[in-house]
Amino acid sequence: MLAKGRTKDTVQVGITANHLKVVVKHDSGDEEVVIDKDLYQLVDAEKSSFQIMKTKVEITLVKLQQETW
């Protein structure tokens, strides 16, 4: 997800077994839900992760069942 100049204080990522939610807080203080989706298949929320980089937020979801989706 492209999100230039964000920090851990301005991005909230919620990963559950069947849902992904990302909220970005803008400089104005307003919050925007940029992703709020049920997932196609279950993921391992404990092994899934995210990294906040200079130009993007990288989200890695680990599948529970190794199949194509």
C-alpha cells in the first residue's frame, strides 16, 4: 500500500484470521480507513506482519492452507 511519509503513530494495521483493516491518520488529524476487507481464506494472524517504510506500508499475510488464491 503506498503511504509516503507515514510512521507507526500514523498507521494502524489490524490483521485477524479472516479480516484486514488499515487506518491512516493524516497530518490534519483526520483518520481514513483505506482497507477494510474480509479475506478470501483464513490467514495465520500471528505469523502475518506489516512494515512501515518511507514510501509504503508492506503487509505480509501468511495463509493457513497452502493453496492459490
